[in-house]
Amino acid sequence: MNKMKKLTVIKIGGKLLDNEAAWQAAMDDFDKIPGAKILVHGGGKLASDLSRKLGIEPEMVEGRRITDSAALEVATMVYAGLLNKKLVSYLQSRGTNAMGFSGADGNLILSDKRSVGEIDFGWVGDVKTINTTLLISLLEQNVTPVFCAITHDGQGQLLNTNADTIASVLSAGMADKYQTTLKFCFEKNGVLLDPLDDKSVIEKLSKTAYLQQKENGVISAGMIPKIDNALAAKQAMVYQVMICGTNGIQSSKGTEICL
Amino acid sequence: MNKMKKLTVIKIGGKLLDNEAAWQAAMDDFDKIPGAKILVHGGGKLASDLSRKLGIEPEMVEGRRITDSAALEVATMVYAGLLNKKLVSYLQSRGTNAMGFSGADGNLILSDKRSVGEIDFGWVGDVKTINTTLLISLLEQNVTPVFCAITHDGQGQLLNTNADTIASVLSAGMADKYQTTLKFCFEKNGVLLDPLDDKSVIEKLSKTAYLQQKENGVISAGMIPKIDNALAAKQAMVYQVMICGTNGIQSSKGTEICL
């Protein structure tokens, strides 16, 4: 049987993107990952900064942020424009043949607008399908895709989409073609037993343990969607799923998510 | 001998991009062009609008616009982000497998920062090389590249670049691989003998006639760089070069540039 090729999917986001020296150091590590790789990036606080400068108040309903048309335009400018092209240009200077994408490009990520329930989230998309054929073809040509968290509905509408979910679904879509490692990199060194102690990294977190910790309130609210996305990838046969800091890009440091 | 495949390069810009119904109609025509095709787009006045909203005054030296760091960030957001992704998403909805690029993506267009002479133009790039290998591979995969007018220097620096020049140099770079037609589409129906009479389109403009008309002041200042870019493409063996209105996307209406 053919041994599967390796693919590494790295998601970066959060405060990391607000500090140029920090993301450049992370990209230096990303550049050194051998073989096929994909970068997925969130937005950091640049989009909020731009909105504020433009006098656009974030629309909130029951504490949840709503993506109205103005917010979508800002997100598209900051994520697909400024951040994506800065990351691509930096990676190119390091020797990685990066190519930046939204989900609309090559129809790589097709989403459905989230249906209106108790809250109308606005122009928010939930990922429906990945164009794996084109993605594999790009990887085979030694291209490193760099995805921002903007997708589309195939009908001409761009949609704001969660970057963790994009990383999870992309990895899941590639899991039967590549031995895929997915790493969610953020400002902590992993899932922490004590949020105030950066050394209390949980080495392996099983689904059962996670559900218990969640019940006990040990795992903080902000971590829950991230771990859910990690578990979804693991359940979709992604070979290895990690939640880690940037020191986990080149090493196996961090929290490994298990079933 | 192998008959060469056809490639159509369409450049759209100017006022066309400020009117959604206008650019969508143009994209409906672009979608119907058979075979390999590339879109290059300028910025319209959206970037100036955003700058003004952000309180960034355009820096001018001797009547020429300077791209300082703030202006480059705005251009990257508007051209590579908002406009590029709107065009890509719209084309995808029409069935064209569009993929949006800056020159940094896949190192498709490498530029040199314009050297500082009497004027320091700031972060402005002059195109140096085109990654024709990757571009041809994308076209062969039925991908339609959509280029914004942002390139890079290969050292991590993004650069603002003239969209007409990008269209010209791209076409020139492909001219020995494809029978290439280049059309510069803008708000007039072609090069006009009388700027006030939209019916006074010059059908064929030779280099000699152009130099005479320029001497006589018949061809207005704004048209000169466009015609220079058109002539450069023609001299680089591009099969057909047109300056036209959007009614020229699907027809041969407009001004044909000849040597």
C-alpha cells in the first residue's frame, strides 16, 4: 500500500496577528515545515480597529457580534486584503511559495449563509464543501495555500467564516488523501488546567476528559469552540490534532486532542 | 505546426469599478469569453473614498500621488481585498472559475520598487518578471486569474503598481505561448478624435499616427500612458491590442493599436 504523503495545516489567529514581530517569527517556523502545508489565519483586532476608525459600531445582539454589510466589507478588506497579502509576501521572502485565498477563489470553500434562528448573525457562512481537487493540485505544484476566513455562497455573496472551523473542515477534507496534522496555534501554549499558569498545559485531552473538564468549569468558555473544532477534525480521521502556542509549530509541544 | 491556443486579457478600471451594475454587466460579458482568460482590475475611487474616511490625506508631490505606508495599506485592503474578492465571487456565481491574485501570490508578478529620482513615489513597483510557468499551469486547469494592482519585491514588501502596466506585461509574457488579445476597457468607447464626442472612435491607431496626434494635442494627457502600455504589448508580439469600452469585451468595437 502507498504510504500517504504528509500535510500540515497550521491555523494562526488571536493576539499573534496583532504583533508583527510575533507573526513573522511564527512564519519563519512555518516556512521550515517540510512537505505540503496550508496556513489558515484569523483576523486579530485589526478589523475592529479599522471599524472604529471608520466610525462603524460593531452590531451586537445578546452579546454576539453580527456581520452586517459594513462589517463584512471591513472583514474582507482586512482579512483577504491586508493580512493575507502581508503573510503571503512575507512567506514568499522566506522561500515558501505561498498563495493567498478566500473561499471564493477557485471556489475553494463554499459556505451556506447561517440560517436565521433566534439571532440573525448576518453575513456569516458555515462551511459546506471544499474543492479538494483544486487544493490537491495546488499542493502538488508546491504551492502553499494561505486562507483567510472569508468564504462565499457560490451566488456572489461573500461570507464571514470562523477561521478555526475552516482549518478543521479543510483538514477533514484532506484526511483521506494526506496523513494530516492540524495545529491550532494561539497565544497560550495549549489547553491549560489553570488559565493563569502557562505551564499547566494538558498533554493529551480526550473527548471524555474534555467533557468532564467542561462540566467542571476548568476549561474556559473561549476554549470550547476551539476544542470542538479540534474534535470534529479528529473524528473526521485527521491523523493528529494539536492546540498549541507558536512554540508548537516546529515541535510537538502543546495539547494533543484524542477521541 | 501547432496552432496556438487563444488567451484574452481584459483590463477594467476607472469609473467602471465605482458602479456595481456597470462592472457586473461587464463581468457578464467577460464570463462569456471562451477559452483561457485573465482579468486585471484597477481601483476606481474606492481607495480615495476609504482614505478620506480614515482621515488620510493623499500625499502629492508636484501633482503626482505618492504611495506612503498608509496609502499602501489602503490600496492593499481595497484592491486585493474588497474589489478583488467581490469580482471573484461574482464571476464564480456566473460559472467562471475565477481566482484572485496579487503579484505576491505564487510570486506571480515580481516588481522593483521604483527608484527615487526627482520624485520619491514611495511604495510603487515597476514590474520585473512574470511567473509564466505557474500562470500557464493555472490556465490549463481552467482557472481564470483575476489580478489586482498590488505586486511585491520578493523581499516581503508589497508595492502599488499600475494596472495598465500589469495587463501589458502579463500579455507580453504570454505572447509566445498563446495567441493573446489584450483589451483595455474603460469608460470611453476607445481612443477618441474628439474627447467630447463618444462616436469619434479611432478604429486603428498606428504608432506613427499616435505620435502625430500626441504632438498635435489631439490625444489627451490621460490617454498617453494607456496607449504607451498598449504599444509596449504590441511591440512584445501580443497578437491584438484594443482600447475600448465595455461594449468591446464581446465584440471588436474600439480602437485597435498597431505598430
